[in-house]
Amino acid sequence: MSTPAPQPEPLCVDQDTIARMFGVSAKTIFLWRQREGMPHFKIGAKGGTVRFDVQEVREWMRARRVVTTTAGSEAQR
């Protein structure tokens, strides 16, 4: 019996999927889009359907990474 090949990660996902990927709610993703400038794009007229480029969002998250120092303070990388 053969093991199925792993599926490649999708390049573009919806809000619910990106929320699951990062372990947060869809509302949190909405707020990050509105307040923090999370990268996304819209497809279609009248606001359209929101989609996220997975690699862009990963890079955006990495840029906001906070590292705790040994003294207990936080430093952003």
C-alpha cells in the first residue's frame, strides 16, 4: 500500500483558512487587515472576495515577531 503524496500548500486562501493556519479567529484576521495592514487582495466588484497570498502573510507575520530577552523584556526583530 502506497502513501499518498503530500498536497502542496495553496498559494491563495480565504479568510477562514488563513485564520485556521495561524490559530486565530476570522474576526482577528479581519481586524489585522483593517488595523495592522495584513496583506490581502480583493477579487471582483463591490469590495469583492478577500483572499490572502500565504507566503506574503507568512512574511508579514515574521516581520512582527517579538523575541523575549533573558531580562524578560520584549524586542521586535
